[in-house]
Amino acid sequence: MIAKLFLAAVFLPLYPLSIPQNALVMRMKSPWLRAILLLVWPQIGVAVLQAAPADISNGLVIWAMASAGFYALRLLTVRDLGLWASMLASSALALVWGLAANGADVWSLRLFALSFSLPAALLVLLAGQLTLRFGAAYSGLYGGLADSQPRLAALLVSSVLAAIATPLFPGFFGMLTLLHTLDWGFDFGLLLVWLLWSWAGFLLLQGFLFGPVRQAARPDLSGRATAGFVFLLVVLVLAGLALRGGGL
């Protein structure tokens, strides 16, 4: 029982057991492998958690909230887009423990995890596109993407908004469900984590989108690639609207 909870804490990241996930994401050179890892990792955690025949104590929920808060604070200083996406996923996926502690079924847990891991996966794919064009995906290293790369910039903004759980995206309704599920003492911490995500998202986008264009002209994202990203974002919005009112 304890071993299964420990293993679940690796895949539904509780700090410092979350370190392997972030290390793996950053070691992988392929953006596609990074994206697949972010999608599959938490789903394994949900399966392990469901197999653990034990109630989740308040101590584990406190640990989860502290882990979410720690990574939310770290986001304020991270400028690498791939690492930012991975750490945001670590912060959000730790909150699965709050749902599980209050008896959420396995499909609710899987949907909550997917609501945050899919936008994070999109962000690491966009980080790959930025790296191809500029050699790195660091916020503030080059600016003016809103003018020089409008398609890429629009997708970056949309994916960040999805990742930080803004309205219409499923993460928003997942957070509302969690607010209604947790005791009021945890709600303040959850709202603080949510606020930190928004602040970190603004700082990240500011470094990419605004200011003078400080790089030679690069080709924007192709029409086919843009259509693929737009399709996934539309699916996310439709999923969020489907969850509207009923929660997860």
C-alpha cells in the first residue's frame, strides 16, 4: 500500500519525487518525446493511485498543495519554455491528489490530468518550433514575435491560456470542481496557486511577444502545422464547454 502511494507520488508529482519527471523532460531532445511523456506520465500515476487500497489522508493533500505552490513560485523565474511547461504540469498534476482524496472516480482523475498535460504538451512542441528558428526557446532572449511570427505567437498565447486554466478551457472547470471539492482551508491555497500561474504566464509571454524584433527574419509556422495546433486547441475548448456546469 505504502509502496503504491509512493510510486503514485512520482507520477502525480509530489516534490521532491517530481524531480525525475522534470529531469526526463529536459534530457529528451525530441519535442515529440517530451510531449508524449507529459501525456502518459500522469495517466500512469492515476492507474497506480487507483490500485492503492487506501484512503488519501489530509497530510498527502497538504503535501500536494505545497508541491503545487512550490512549482507555481518556481514558474515566476523560469524562462525556458520547455521547462516552464513541465513545471506547470508538475504544479497542476499534484492537485489530482485533492480530487482523489474526496472520492473522485478514475475518469474524473484522468480528465483532470489530461486538461493540464495536453496544453503542456502543446507548449513543448511550440518550444521545439522556437528552437528550430532561433536556437533556443527562452523568454526575453528575443522579442517581437507578435509582429514577426504572428501565427506562432497566437498559438503560444492560446496554449499558455489553456495551460493556466483560463475560462473555456477544461482546466478552468477542473479547478472550479476542485474548489467545490476541497475544504475551505485548502481553497485559499488553491486560489493562490492559480494566481501565480496567471502571473507567471504573463511574464513568460511578455518576454516572447513584445518589444523590438531583435532577430533576423524567420519563416512563420506553416499553414499545415498551424491547422494541427488550432485543431487541438479547438478540441480543448469544446471539451471545456462540454464540462461546463457539470464539472469533472
